[in-house]
Amino acid sequence: MGKAVRERPARLAEKLLHIRKALGLSQNGLIRRMGLADEIVQADISTYEIDQREPPLMVLLAYARAANVAVEAVIDDDLDLPEHLPSKAKSEGVRRNPTTKGRSRGKK
């Protein structure tokens, strides 16, 4: 039985990098903030941010919690992250306007 390739979000790496930078953290600082020092290393964060690897679900959850956004906002290419992170109130993401598809973030 073969494994089917899972569809990957096109903007995931961009969003993960945006989260870390918006939080003002180094890659190691992000790992500490997410409480994952025993699970991942700096090189893992790097591979996620340059789209070489897709993070495990629990790492995506940790990113979302660090940014105070719903996991859907991180994964869904049709949603932008809120302008300010961490979000004051848990954000479900910002629905993208079709005219902003080429931009990295929409305006609130």
C-alpha cells in the first residue's frame, strides 16, 4: 500500500517565519517559548521556515498558541495572520481579499 502525498499549505513557511519575527524571537528563543526544547532543535525551525519540511501537528499547535491564533489561521492559505502578534484575543485569522492574494498579510 503506497502513501499518498498530502497537500501542503503554500503559505505555511511564510506564516511560520512571520510568527517568529513578529514575536521578536530567535529560532532557539521560539523553541523555548513554545516549550519544545526537548522535541526540536534550531535546524528544525530553519527547515520549516524555508519550506524544506512541514512541522508535525503538535509543533503547528505550539506556533498557533505562541501567536494566540487558531491553528486554522496558520494552516489555511485563504487566511492571513492578524497584523499584530501575539494577538490580544485569540484570532481565527483574517479572511483574505482576493486582491491581496500576492501579499503576505492583509490589513485588518
